[in-house]
Amino acid sequence: MQEEASRSVLVTKKVVEAHNIMSFELVDAEGGELPPFSPGAHVDVTIPGGFVRQYSLCNSASERNRYVIGVWKDANSRGGSVALHDAVNVGDKLTISLPRNRFRVPKNATRAILLARGIGVTPILSIADHLSARGTPFELHYVYALMSPNAFEPLIAASNFAADTNYYFEASAQNQLLDAAALLSDRPDDTQLFISGADWWMDPIVNLAKQKGWSEERIHIERFTAKLAAPVLDTVFEVKIASTGAVYKIPGDKTVSAFLEESGVKIPTSCEQGVCGTCKVKALEGEIDHRDKRLTPEQRAEGYFLACVSRGKSGHIVLDL
């Protein structure tokens, strides 16, 4: 029997991990087992208000009785994280997707460095559990975000990787800061790097790793935020739907996905930040101004783009819809 694409889950725990971070324990609403997931995976969560957001699973991938997600209450939230923090409580039901993974651990990984900051630690936690259980040597270097000190500390302390975890504090009395240059130097060529957090923190570290000879294949990135250009200065362009011939003029203050949905053409979206890849569509004609943090050069060359952030560089593009 084919498994359903989504399921109802019950919130059984809601824990304050830091003043702006909550963790939620989710179990199957019917009392059954949950679908298996691989370390680093995430689920789409449908939140009161109609929001759909992605959250990483931070518990052990060996567990089938529960999922645990961590949610940062973003001061610039578009509604999702605020709704989870303020409106969702123990006993409530949520709808989630099947787990998906864009942050996989290679099967041949023999050693690893795990770097995380703030809420970015959530997918790293399941990866650390997996590597520890497998006996793969690794180091977890976790930077406590300035406004979220000691988040997930009890979970890590009780884990099988507590001894492999190093903590760093931003702008604190301890003044213990991550030295990325030292961590990335003189590593065996089979070392894998997993890094997760905000773009402004990760990008300099990733660039440093590449300068030190780390290949793209050894660097695994999970992005939690993207730097979006202000849309109000964007130019207007036309989008044609190949299947119907309908033409829509995309204004400068609307994304392709948002304007088409208002016009009755639905493109699935989730993060709306050019990170997750849910809204990937193919342009059959026209040049694209790519603004995402997800697609590979090969996917872009094939004509794919993310409709939640990217735009037409030419005045007219044709979508394979």
C-alpha cells in the first residue's frame, strides 16, 4: 500500500529551549509508528493560519514513535513561527508531510566536522546521533546565538554525543569564539563538513573552507535564512503558461509564485525564501535572474528556477506549467 503524503500528528510536549526557541514533540495522532527518516531530514508543518513551514527533525533517526522539531520565534516572522509559539499547545493536532532530506550524510563518510549556530543545530543533532551510533569519528562545534544561550543543552547532555560537543558563546563573559580557520586546517582529505545556520554566519566559513581546499562534495550546507532583495525596485516582466497560453504581467512588488497564485495558478511553496526548492519550475523560454540559495548550476542551466524569489531577466518567460 502506498503511504499517504501527509499525516496528522499530536503535540505531546512543548519545551522552552531558550526564551525564543521552543521544541515540540509530535506523535502519530492514531497512535501508530511514524515514517522513518534519515539524519538531517525535515518535515513540512501546516500551522494554524494556513502557513506551511519546514522544520528539521532533531531527535534520533532510530526512533519511530516520535518526531521532535525546534522552532525559533523570528522577530521578522511572516506568521509561521509566531503561530507555533503562541497558538499551538500540548494536545493540539498538526498536519505534517513525509520527511524529506537535502542534508544527507554520505554512506561512505568516515569522519566529519559539524558546525552549527543557534536554531541551525536542529538537523545537526540527528546527524551527530547517527554518526555516534555508527562509530564514525566527528566533532560538533555549536555556537550559542547571542539571544538563545544554552538552547538544547539538556538534550545534548543526555545524548550519546555529549562528549563530542564543544560550545561557543557569542559576546559573553566567557568570550569563547569559534576559530573556523583553525578547525578547517590540516584535516584528512576524507573529512566531511556539515554546517547549518544563518547565511551571514555560514557563508564566510564555507568560503574559508573552499580556500583551504575543501571540495564542494565534502561541504554539506543547510540554510535557515536567505538574504532577499527588496522587490519594490524590480522590473515588470511577463510569464506565459505553456499549457494554456495565458500570459501574466508580474509586478515589481510581487514574486512569480505569489502573483500567479492570486491569479489562480498554484505553484507549491514552503519557505518562500529560495532555500527549500519546493517551488521549482522550469522556464522553457527566457532568461532568469536567479536569487535562490538552493539550485545547482546544472539545474539552472536546464532552465529550472525557484518561483518564490527568482525573476525574469528577460521581459518574457514561458513556464512549463
